[in-house]
Amino acid sequence: MTADEALTGSEKDGLYKAIFSRRDVRSRFVDREIPDDILLRILNAAHHAPSVGFSQPWNFILIKNITTRHKVKESFVKERERSISMLDGEEERQKRYASLKLEGILESAINICVTYDPSRFGPFVLGRTSIEETGVYSVACAIQNLWLAARAEGVGVGWVSILANKDLEQILAIPPHVKPVAYLCLGYVSEFADKPDLERVGWLPRMDLSNVVCYEKWGVHQSEPWSALCDALGKMKSRREDNI
Amino acid sequence: MTADEALTGSEKDGLYKAIFSRRDVRSRFVDREIPDDILLRILNAAHHAPSVGFSQPWNFILIKNITTRHKVKESFVKERERSISMLDGEEERQKRYASLKLEGILESAINICVTYDPSRFGPFVLGRTSIEETGVYSVACAIQNLWLAARAEGVGVGWVSILANKDLEQILAIPPHVKPVAYLCLGYVSEFADKPDLERVGWLPRMDLSNVVCYEKWGVHQSEPWSALCDALGKMKSRREDNI
């Protein structure tokens, strides 16, 4: 490839559109199959994620079987109940939590369990010798690729995290050395919402970017060599406030 | 937004181009500053990653200071030595490892340490009550967004994982409750290589997608309801072999 390698304007727009309009979909699945060629493009995008030492430690278990899905749904129901009981004493929040639709296990076209296999090309994995967790981080990067490619194809993805991993391991016959990382529901949707559900219903606000950026050290939010960037971040913030 | 929400052809091309041509850059940084507006676009893309319970648990510590970078480089040198010694008795692999350039801490335009703050909007984080690790997975998703946006802007990213987190915590004044997730080097590059470095030098091969896809349960690589997809995956594999 050549030296100046930025993408073209419309190519960049495509990436940013996928990033900004990606949603965690729980309630808008429609009854329509995902064609094999599209599913393969989505999986291939995941498979081209970065991985520590090029270890590619992921697997994708594709699930259509309805009995399997009912078992996973049971795990969700049980874990959700447990989670709601953790809000005992915070009645308002508890009621709001209970009103949220948090998964589309049965309504989506397919489910995918993404797993991490630390033994892949191991035991010595280049670059994983100091920080063991970089292996599972690679799998999370693959999930984000999958999610963006699905969005580009018009396919919604919902990540169901209210599940017991021990249930998933048993239901999907996952061996002890392999770790479930995500349980995803994929399908076409009636629409992608303008904002994340939890932002829309007022569960939590989107933070300003300026609040998550530090300079040179943790917790430093102003710094001379970075003053132009600080100013630009401040302007982004006021633009956002204008929009509300 | 309307019902049929796939991106257009050229928008999709942009996303896939970013995904397939993204590289872990260690040795091709050029001496050129990243303009603030481009850096902000890259950071804003990261900030729009999915996060469990909309908790947005990430921080981005931007680093230019050369003294700081030298300290981080020292940690790298020490951890790399330790890693090489783990290959004692495998002389060939050890020599090959030692010949690899694995970081661009000093040569890149800036470094970014991405951290995970589990206390953000906590202690109760919706969706994090069953699988605690979903918090740190959100941060890895943000890193992948950052990486793809950087690629789209023509900016290379290298993830330095051969570091001791305790060194990073000390050098960057990261408090005990916050966890460093990634140490990234960003800068313009002379080129993005056609293949990942570790694939190009023959350290490890790219796996066939068919080998990381299972059907209905772990380890099942053939399944009747999935036979058309199995066939399509097999054809992808033979197309790849034709290309070698």
C-alpha cells in the first residue's frame, strides 16, 4: 500500500456511521432470516480483529435450536431476578429496571456465543507473558468488529450479559479450559434507535468526552502542552449542550 | 431512522476496509504530529463504544512527555527480557522473537493509556451483576473503535502488551481501584503492511474461519441445519488456498 493511507471521505463516513449508529438491540427484532453470505461477512470481520501474538483465541458458536435458546432464557430469567433483588430498598430504580426489555434470545434470528480459548497456539503466546488478560481482550475486540459489521449490514446485535457463565458452559458443552465471553442475539430490526435505550429512558447520561480524557497522568484534566486540545474538547461539550 | 438500515455499498466498503487493513504498528511511524481535530474524532469514536449498563467505564490518558515514555520503555525492556527467557530451550523461536520490533513507544506521535474504572456509575451497574468482566470488555470494545477510527484517518496504532501493569500504575499515577487495560502508540505511518507482521514473518498462520465456527454446541463443526453455511465456509477456505 502507499504512504498516505487515510480512507476516502465516504469510506470514513461509513465507518463513523457504523460506530455512532450501532445499538444494543433488545426489542426491535423482526422475523427475517440472515442470509448466509451476510452472516459470513459478519463473522469474517470478527475473525480479522487484532489478537495478542496473532493467537486468534476466539470461537463463535452459532445457535438456532429453540430448546437451547429456552435453556439460555431460563438462565437469564433467574439472573435477572437475582439482579432485581440487589436493588431492594431503591424502589424507584428497581421498578425502572424491571420495566426494561433486556434481551431478544427467542425473537432474534440467531444467537452467537463467543468464547475465549487461552490454549490456542499456547502455552507461550507472544505478548501475553506480562498481562494475561490481553487474551480475552482480543476476543472483546472481535466482538466489536462483529457488532460494527452487523450494523453495516442492517443486522441488530444485542449482548445479553445477565446470564450465568456456568449455565452457558453446561448448555453449550463448553470445556473447562474455555471461557464464554459474550452471548449475542442477531437479527434484522424494525429500526435502530437514535440513542442507546438506557440513555433514552434516562437510566444514565452520556458522559462528556472531556470527562474521560486525561493528560500525561491519571486525573489531570488540564495541561499546558495540551491546551489547544482541551479547548477543542470544551467546544464539543458546549455544542452538545446546544443540541439538548 | 427508517426500517431498511443497512449502510450503502461505499459506506460498507469503508468499514470493511478499516477492519481488514487495520494493523498493529510497531516499526513504521513517521515524524508528524496528529492534528487535534483528528485525535478528537478518534477519541470520540472510542467513547461511542458499547458499555455494559451504559457505564462508559473508560479513561484515555494522553501522553507526549518524553520522560514518561522513557520510563514506560524501561518497563517494556525488562518485561521483554523476562519473556525471552521463557523460551530458554527453544533456541530457534527465541532468536526469532528477539529479532522482532514490538513497540514504538518513543517514535510514535503520542501514547495513550486506556484504563477501566469499575466504580463508574457504580456500585450497581445494570447488566454487570452476573458477569463482572463485562465492565472491562466494554473498554476493549472502545479500544477497537479507537483503532478502526485511527486506521480510517491514516493513523497507525500499536498495542504494547509487554509491560508490567504495576509500572504503568506508578508512572501514570493510576489509583488502586482503576485498571490499565491497554498502552497504545499512535502516529502516522509510512505504510500499513498488507498482512499482520506476525503472519508475514511466519510466527503463526491466519486460521481458517471454518475452524473457529461451531454449530449449536462447542466443538461441533458440521450440522444439518447449518449445511449451506458449512459449504460456503468450505468454499471460502479453498478460495484462500488458491490465493497462496
